[in-house]
Amino acid sequence: MSVSRTEEGGSIPSAPILEMKFKEFVKKKEILLLIGILVFAFFLRVYSLETSVFWLDESISTMASLKILEKGLPVFDSGLFYGRAYLFHYLQSFFLLFGQTDFLARFISVIFGLLTIFLAYKIGKEYSKSGGLICALFMSVFYLEVFFSRQARFYQLFQLGFFASLYFLYKSKENPKWLYLALISFFVTINTQIAGLVLAPFFIIHILYYNKGWKKYLALLPGISLFSKFLPAKANSSDSTISAVTYFSRYARQTSNMVYILILFVPGVIWSFIKKKRLTFLLVVPSVILLVGVFALKTFALRYAYFFVFILVLYSSLLISFLYEKYGKIMLVAIFILLIIPSNLFFPHTYVNMILPVDYNYNDYSAPEIDLKNIPLDLKDDLMRGNLFCFFSPSVERYLKKPDYVFPFSMTGIGNDTISYRGVDVYSGAEIRMVKPEEDYYFIADYYSLNKLKPFQREAFEEIVRGCGVPYENKDLKIYNCKTII
């Protein structure tokens, strides 16, 4: 060990040792700060996690996971095999082993949300020393990241898998072992959401260009997936440019509160591209292609475009980190302002950063709720004992019981019926019916489904509830009590 002697005969560490100790101190400090960010992010995501009611798709995923516990496979009582997002549903079913609560159904997304923050940290570190912590900080409190990490649905996993695949692919140039992780992440991503196929061409080209020997043949794996699944996925898109522009404007209105992030995003991408061309290309180009594809879908849903939030926050945060390293501590003031001012401390309805925890879902009309969780207990007992007729069965089965009859409708608004499967309801296996039962019954009419009915279906529904009482209604639904005439 290199040391220098003092006049009294003692010794002091030499400059290289002091430098090494300083680096160790900085590294430990960074790790502690990252842990602090993750702990706060965890708190925001688990706070009152069980309070808000499931929106529609959360009920579907939770039902699939409960069927895994019951049957070993995600097979609904109609006989339909729910063959998507295996990783999500099997992990969700594991947590449901400890209690079939809304909290435990959502907890797996909390974990994926924390992993997404860690991924942002690792990618940020590729660009700059401060980039990791700054990216992790803003990712931890960004409102959409928090809300989607609180859902019993797999969109947080899709975002994580999408960008983890690209990051692992990027790392595989220097160390081919990363390629195996990249391919695993790729297949998890496309199983979670078929839109992940957009990654396949980038995988094929990157593998062929940067790998040697037999590893080049691994490009066949994403290639087979691309050609076997591309045509079914394309059927969901619209060929209308006008339709794509219309949906783009709707997404823009939904996210109008975060325009300043878009402004920071552009120079952040340019500066990042100058620093790391291949990494920036890999992260940005497939994301933009997929986002354009989302605009061309035949339906609007914020959750389909949610994945893009990752690079919006990532590159706007990286711009701040670059400025911090260029101008020094004065940028801490800017970081504080960007973190606190647009938060729910000052803007409780249009905030971008979540500093105070919340106990409600994001107000997203493309992800409707059916609030059967908070109906009066005495009415709930009556509903549990009576015959149930409804539109959307997973919410009814989640908070009450399996319905006896289900009225057919189209959840997408395309066609007349997307919930019938072999003559029964696709989720519950209940009888599909458009006429009055012969016995007393309750009809649970949620407004989401009512708005999807075609005129002839509306007429049939009105005949079914004609003369029925209405013991309860809220902003999401109306419950009819129907008695047969003797």
C-alpha cells in the first residue's frame, strides 16, 4: 500500500488511496439515495392500494389469476383459455394465495413499477454520472407511472419488458450473455402485449450485425415471432389516416398537462443521441413506431400509449442531468422547481408529479369503473341471495357473485357482441340472454355497457327492466329489482 510519512513518523494515505476512498463514499451515497427514492416510490404506490374500485380490465386479470389457483391454468368457466401475460397472471396468482384482496391483486404491479424505476436508473447511468439518480427520481413520482403501478393489470409489466428488452439488447454488444436476457424479456413482452412485436426487426438486425458464429441464428427466434403474429396484430389497426389523426388529438388532450415534458424531451433526445447514438436509437425509434401504430388502432385507450411515458420522463430527466453536470449546483434549484411546482402539492387536479399519496384511480374515461364495491351492505346481501342479470360479468363476480344471466354487447363498440363464447358469457360461463327470466331477478346495468348497446339491444334491455324498481344507483351503474307477475 502506498503511503507518505509525516515528520513524527506517522503515515497518511497517498493521493490514489484518498481518491479511491472518495469514490467509494460517493458510490455508497448514491446507493443510499437510490434506496431512498425507491422507498418513497414504494410508499406512493402502496398507499391505500385497496381503496379504489377495480376498473374493467383489472377484474378480468384478477379472475384469470384466480382461475390459475383453482385449475392451474387461466381458463374461464366458459372454457376459454386466457393465453396472454402469463408472467403477470401467474405472479399475481401467487400473491392471491395469501388473500384474495384488491391490495394483493395489485401488488405485483407495484413491484414492476419499482423495477421500472431501477431500469431508468441503469439507463440514465449509461449517459451521465448524475443521470441515473435524476431519472429514477422523476420516474418515481411521475403521476402516470404511479397510477399504472397501482393496477391489477399488466401495462406496467409491458412498459418494463419493452424497455428492458432494448437495454439488454444494447448491452449484448459488449457481453453476448446479455442477449439471452434480452430474448427472454422480448418474449415476455410480446406475450404480455402483442404490440411488442415492433421490437422484432430491431432484434433481428442487431443480432445479425453484432453477433458472430452460431449466435447469429438466434435472430430466427424474433423472426419467427414476427411472421407468425404480425398479420393477426395488423387486423386491429385502421387504414384511415383521418382516424389516426383523430386519435392523436384525443391522446394529446388527455395529456395536455405535461406539455412542458414534451418540450424538454426533444433536446434531451438530441443531446443523448450525441452522447450514445446506438442506445438512443434503440430506445427511441421502436417507441415512436409503436406510438404511431397506437394512433392507428380502431379504438382509443390511454393505456395503449402509456409505454411511451418511460422515454418521455427518461430523456427530459437526462436533459436536466446534462445541464446539472455542465452548470453545477445551481441546477438543483431547477430540479426542485420541476419536481415540486407541477405536483399535487400545488395542482391537486392537473398535477404531473405525485408528492402526496392518493387513494383513487386516475380519472381515465377509457378505463371505466363499475363501482359494486361500495354499495350498501344490506343490498349486497340481497344481491348475493337473488338471481343476477348483468352486462359485464367480471366486476359482478369480483364484488358479488357469479351472475345467472348476461346480456350480450360489444365491449369495443365494433359489432354487436364480443362477450359471447359458445353460447355463454366468455368470462363467467353464465347464460347469454336478451329476454326476461321467469323468476325474480336483479339487473345490474352499468353505464359503460349501456353506452355500447345498439338500438335493437337497447329496446330489448328496456323491455327486461320495464316495471322494475331501482333500489340503488351511483355514477357508474343502476340496479333494478325486478319482480315476476303472478
